Amino acid sequence: MQRRDRATNSPVTAPEAVVAAAEPVTVTVARDVRADQREAFEGWAAEVLDLAARFPGNLGTSLLRPGPGSTRYHLVYRFADGEALARWERSAERQLALQRVEHLTDRVDYAHVAGLDSFFTALTPARPGPRWRLTVLTVAAVFAITLAFQLLVAPHVSGWPLPARLLLSAVVVVVLLGYVVMPALSRLFRRWLHPSRD
């Protein structure tokens, strides 16, 4: 579920459907920064991302800097669910921070994504770290979940038809991967997955 809004100086909050989500939610805020304000903006971004990171329910933040010839920065926030996101978006801290950034930027775009899409959006931003690192982490997670399934669950369902066993295995792997294991690993290995580009 996604929404994109384009405005210059109007704070945007997640739509009701995203706020109601009982699953991880990612917000990407893209800002075109004025050429003479980049240093000031980076200072502001570091401050606001730190505020968001300390907010209850936050699962991680990152700042993606513009490439050559671009002025567009991306701030990425990930929250445990829509309610946690709503608390951040309605907070006095965020409102004050937004007031201080208006004169630094010319345009802002917001995107809200909930559910499994949120997880993959968070791990593959516009300027991700080396893709092989995400691949290694994903393979390790799938291996660990599959091994645990074979040791703990498979012996108890050995009499089931093969399609039923495969379906159960797929459901267990996908649910644990998307909602438990990879969110934890992505927080633990965040700096390794997305090394600093300073």
C-alpha cells in the first residue's frame, strides 16, 4: 500500500489504511535541497533521523545522499506498525523539525509502504549498499529457518502429503523471514548492509 504526495511546505501523514496496519511500515521522504543549503540540510537530517530512531516502535532510519548532478536526498524511516508511525508523524518533535527545514528545500515527496513491501523497500532503497551483502544475509536467514523447520517441525508432519508439507514449509519460511528474522537481522547488520558513503 503506497501513497505519494508532492508539496513544497506541507507536512504529510500516512493515510488511514497505513496507520491501521499491524505490520511494518516504511516512509520515504524525498527532498530537493537548495544548492547553498546542503550542509545545513545534512545537519538537520542527522538530527531528525536521530529523533525518529529514538521514537518507540522505530526499526531503523537512513539518509540516502544525492548522486552526481542531483539535489535529491531520501530520508527513510521504518516503524513496527502504523500506530507507531502515526505517533511519530503527529509528534511535536516532528512538527518542530519540519518548521526548520522549509527554507532549505524546494520540493518534497512522501511515500508510505506497509506490509512485506515495506520490508523490501527498507532493504533496497534508491542507493543501496552492495547487493551481495543482502543476498548473503537472506541466504543465511533462509538456511537457519529451513534447518529449524526440518529439525523441529518436519518429523511431526512426515505423514502429510508432499504438497501439504511444502506449503507449510513455505508459509513458515516466508512469515518468519518477513516478520521476525530479517527485520531483526536488518537492524543488527544495518551498517554492514548500508555502509556510509561519506
